[in-house]
Amino acid sequence: MTIKQALLEAKNLLKHVSDIPQKEASILLSYAIGLTQAELITKENYEFDEKTFFELVARRAEFEPVEYITKKANFYSLEFYVSPNCLIPRPETEILVEKVLNQTVNKKEVTIADICSGSGAIVVTLAKYLPNATFFASDISAEALEIAKHNAAKHNVSEKIKFYTDDLAQNLPPCDIIISNPPYIADSYKLPNPVKYEPSLALLGGVDGSDLLKRLIIQFHKHSAKTLFCEFGYDQREIVQNFCQNLSFKSLDFYQDYAGLTRGFIIKK
């Protein structure tokens, strides 16, 4: 079978699971046979043994995320190793990174803690772009933390980050800024098929999804850190606003994602 024929067949097999079946077919084929996206075009009449490729397509047709199949995900123009032991980095979380960069890029020295680090996408990206900063990164999952360490080594920032297992910020050393993308989905929410492959520990946050958000805010309130950047669900603004009313913070601001939905908050003491 030629590359052109294989991509056409795979596209048809993936139409029911993807809005971009052509692109996903190309990603899987590139991974299966070791050719770049450009080479798939220039060598479209090249014949190959399609068995491995269509095994990958079959997995995707069962809604398994492409990122888990290829073991890699792109975030902020960087490539990260991922597995079912960690959440797949989302484009909207890049906004969280942008918010931190905008407020810290000119600081000579700053210590930042990434809570619920998962794949390490947030902390590794920040470490790449903030040469004068030092970092802590924690997760309750030891397996996820190993992935974060792997990604830090991959991007040559291991020496800047101290990794440790923790339940949110319970044992967090002194730092200036806390950043987090904690689990914030309601336990009863019906997850889309692809998301069911991701660890529930990294997704679910209690009855209304706010349990860990509230715990983190309380921990931040008691901690020496002066600023908290946190992602949350588009429908959780009022919950956070009401919860912070009596905590005497200097400011509480919200920001939006690419779809114009409220996606996170910034608290300052």
C-alpha cells in the first residue's frame, strides 16, 4: 500500500472520532514509519508495510488520544513525553503560562512552585523562558512526577527544578509564586470518550469540581507566596469569588481562554 492510499483509508476510519482525521492520520503514519510530515507528501507513492500503522489507527478509532499513542504532546512550541499516568497538556493552559511570564520575565530572581505538575509542561516551559528563576514542582502521583522529571531532562532544565511528592501545597517550601492546574471537573460530569483514557486523579475535583481549588486557596492564604495563578472550569468563577470574599486578599482577577470563557484566576496578597 502506498502512503497516499494509507492516509486516505485512515482518514475515513477516523472521521467518527476526530474533527481533523487527515491530520491525525498523518501524525500516526509519521510516527509509525519514521518520516516527517513533509516527507509523507513528497513520498506519497512510496509503498510500505501498513500493518503497524493500521494498528495505531485502530487504537485511535477506539478514542485513545493520539498523544498517548505517539507518547508525545506539544505545548508552548515544545514537545513533551506523555503517558496515561499524566494529563495531556491543553492549549488553554498556555494562557496560564503567559500570565506568569508577563509578570515575572523582568524579575532578577524569583522562586516559582508548580502544584499538580503532571507532565511538567508548565514548570519546564517556565524554566526554559525564565533563566533567573528557580522552581519547585510537586504532584500527588509519583508516576506523574517521574514523567515531569523526564521532560525536565529532555529540555535541559533539571538543575533548576526541585521535584517532590505532595498533596497540593501542604509541604511547599517558601517561594514567591504558586502556579497550578489542579483537578477541577465535577465527579458526576460525563467525560468525553478520549478523556476517559486520562487519569481521573488529575481530572476530578469533587461534587462541583471545586474541592481542590478551595484547599489550594486556603494553603496559599497560609503560605509565604504572594501570588497564586490557577486554572479552573469556565463555570467556577462565582464559586471562587464567594470563597475568597472573607480571606482578605489584595486582589482577585480572572482571565479568559481562547473561546472567551473564564478559565482561571490570579490572587495577590
